[in-house]
Amino acid sequence: MPFRTGSWGKQAKIRSKERTEYFREYYANKIVRGVFSVGRKGEILALSILDGSNDDRCGSHDVTWNGKRIEVKTANLIDEHWKFCIRKNQHKADMFLFICIDKRSALCYLIPSKEIETKHFYINKENLSAFDKYLIQNRSEV
């Protein structure tokens, strides 16, 4: 057998909880870097930004926060803009959290889904003031 049954089940659960708590705290003040995809990095960052949020990757949205379904979209800066693709089924979410990553900083915009009517959503670096009312966090890596 590859492993013994019953000898590490409780310990593994405890270690898993400890790892989750550690990474939540660790990434609270940092931009996520590592082996994750850009989308997953954004989801982990969203969990640290939105206090009391829950990871809900199995549903039709990424995060649940204050009873609202939130779809997290993350993009790196390319040609002075961030581009986000929105699939039709993602309109089941109540809000979109757009995370705009630029080298070592991130801008986070929480926008209601009723205000997004397009399949491709762009945020231009030169026109950031148009989104000021949705800005929830401007985070720099320490």
C-alpha cells in the first residue's frame, strides 16, 4: 500500500487548515506570485482583500462575500490596458472583482454585474479615473 490508512487523517486536516491560514495572512499584503495561474492568483488575493469571504470554486462563481456571489477576474498589464473576458454563464454572479496587476502592484475594482454588458471588458491605464468609484484597493508589494 502506498500509505497507511488512518494514521495521518486528522493530522493532514490540521496541517491543511494551518497552511490555509498561513497563506491567507502571508498574501494579505503581497501580490501573489508563484506556480498558480493568473486567475487563481487573483482568487487567492480576493480572499485576503474581502474579509469574511469564502472560496467557492465549485459553483458558478469564485467567491462568496456578504451573501453576494463574486466572480474574480485577473489580468496583467499589456499595451497600457487590462483585458478581461467574461463568459455568458458568469453573469450569474452579483459582482465582478477586477484585479489589475502591474509589475509589483495591483488595483482592485468591485463592479456590479448589471453594469457589465460586454463580453470583453477593458480598463485603460490612461483612463483609470473613470473607475475610481469602484476602486476598493490599491495594493503595493512590500
